[in-house]
Amino acid sequence: LRVLLLASSDRSVDDDEAPGVVTPRALVILEQKVREDARDTLEYFASQHVEVKVISGDNAVSVGAVAGSLGLPGGDAPIDARDLPEDSDKLADAVASSTTFGRVRPDQKRAMVGALQSRGHTVAMTGDGVNDVLALKDADIGVSMGSGSAATRAVAQIVLLDNKFATLPYVVGEGRRVIGNIERVSNLFLTKTVYSVLLAFLIGLSGVLSQIFHFEPIPYPFLPRHVTIAAWFTIGIPAFVLSLAPNNERARSGFVSRVMRLAVPSGLIVGSCTFVSYLLVYAGPNASETQVTQASTTALITLIMIALWVLAVVARPYNWWKILLLGGSVGGYLLLFAIPFCRTFFKLDPSNVGATTSALIIGGIGIALVEVAHRFGSVLRNRQNET
């Protein structure tokens, strides 16, 4: 807030005795114009547990007035950066405990970014002037305004072409959607990779043992068409839907460990249960075509059951469209097994009651094991977060 006094004088401005007698005529009040969406943007970041720091080269009182008008916590107690300590630890304490800073030099902006990073924070920096370049470059995420200087646009990872700070919530939402959905889809595809490799290894191992102990090797349990339909409703279509779905889960470090913690145990369970289910029904090298088909169908039922449960775990927390997705996946497989043409084309034969029952039982055991593995992984993750 600034006030400008306009006055008239009885002498001209270039008169040697100016200003002479001055008569006040008007008071002009100058006030920073705050965008209407600024408060909503700050409230969004507060709801997402993101701390906002206002740092400016302007007078600290002026900066505090703007921050205070937006309801920013600590905005009514601005800090003059000329009084900030030079020591990095003390600077980190000061930056962490306050939110509004004025008279900040370019090198201080950079030091403040480094101070926050030293305390384990992920720092995003917005700016539009040359004096922001150093801080933008060192920040984890540099955000420049489209109307800003060429230097700031060159070093920033994100440029807001519409020059609106209110765009950032949408940027955050899109980033979370991409990162979160990549993790979900990765769980599905890596699970498939693990159980496919395990099945190939077990079949290959049987081939090696058959050469040593002189027995007929166990054939691969599935035809190519079986592998195709196994992935339709457990990976292909669900992964496509989940990759495009909204996701507001906050991005976290440890992407690889979280994916491996779910996908590797799940893949091992799917592969092991499928192989056991196949062995229980496998009738040997002299089996008829019907027996071969029934053995493959039994293994496929077990695989589909457990893979669908892995999908159900990945899709959590549930809402209406996820429940619809899971129901559609289950319904799709039921139709494949119910329609005579599909059974004939895909060589599916669930008519053997004993074989199908064993497939369902082993599938149920596999589902229980996947759930236990998931909950155990969640406990480990929570303990790591606490430490």
C-alpha cells in the first residue's frame, strides 16, 4: 500500500524558489492488484500439505501486506532478508519458520532454495525475472512465467504460457495422474513378466530334469490364444483405463521398491499356483486331446483368478468406475467360458468337474497369498515412512 500526494504550487517546477506555496489537491492510493484466483490456489496447496514461501525483492512490509491479504499463514509477520543469517543451518531454521520475505537478493533466493533442500524438502520455485534465474536453476522444479525473461524460461522445467499461478494446481494434478497411473500399470505388467518367466523357467527345468532322469518333459500349459485372453481383462484393457484415470495420490519416492514389493511376490504366486494347478490335472505324454485341453483350461482358470485379484489390489481405493472395471473384467471371462463358440475357438473345456474344482481351490489359495503379501508390503512401507 502506497499513498501519493498530488499538489499544486504557485511557482513553476524550474523556478529557483520552487516549490513555493504548495496546496494539496488529491491523495492517490496505490495498491497491489492480487489475482482473484490467488487465494484459491494457496488454499489448494495448503490442503495438499505444500508449504508456500513468498520471497521478493520488494519492501518486506509491502510483501507482507500482499501475503496477509491472501490469508497466507505468517504473511502478517514478514522478514527483511537483510537481517537473515549467513550460516546455512541458521538460514534453514529461519526459512522453515517463516513464510514471507522481502528485500531478498538473487544469491539469497538461491541460498533459501538450498536451505529448504537441506532439510529434505522438494522445492519448486516460480519467478519471471533475471534475479530468479539462480534459484530456478537450483530448485527441484523451476517454474517460469511465459511473459518472463528469456533467461528464466531457458532454465525452468515448466513455463506457464498463460502467466497464471493458478495453473499450477492443474500441473500438479496432471503430474500426479501420470506418476500414480504409471505405478499402477507397472504393477500389472511386471506381475505378468514375473509369472511368465517363472512358468518358462519351470517348464525349462522339467526339460533339463527329463534328460537326466529319462522321462517325457512337461509341455507348456498354454496355447498362444490362452496367453492372449489371459491378458485381455487382467492387463490390457484395465491398464488402458487405469493409465488415463484421474489420480490425486501424492507422488512419493521409492517407485521401484513399491512396484517390486507387490509385483514380484504376486507374479511368483500366480506362476507357482498355475504350475501346480496344471500338474494336478496333467495326464502325461499319452493324454488325449480332451485331457490336454482340460489341463490347460484348469491352469488358465487358476491364473485368471489370481491375476484378477492382483488387478483388484492395484485398483484400490475403489470407486464406482473401478468397481465397474473389475466387474466388467470378471464378466468378460465368464462370457468367454459360457459362449460355445468362444470355448471352441479358444480351446476351453471346463467340463471336468474335478479339474475345475481344483483350479478354483488353488486359485482361492493364490488370492489369499496375494492379499497377505500385499498387506505385509503395506506394513513395511508404513514402517519405512515412520522412520
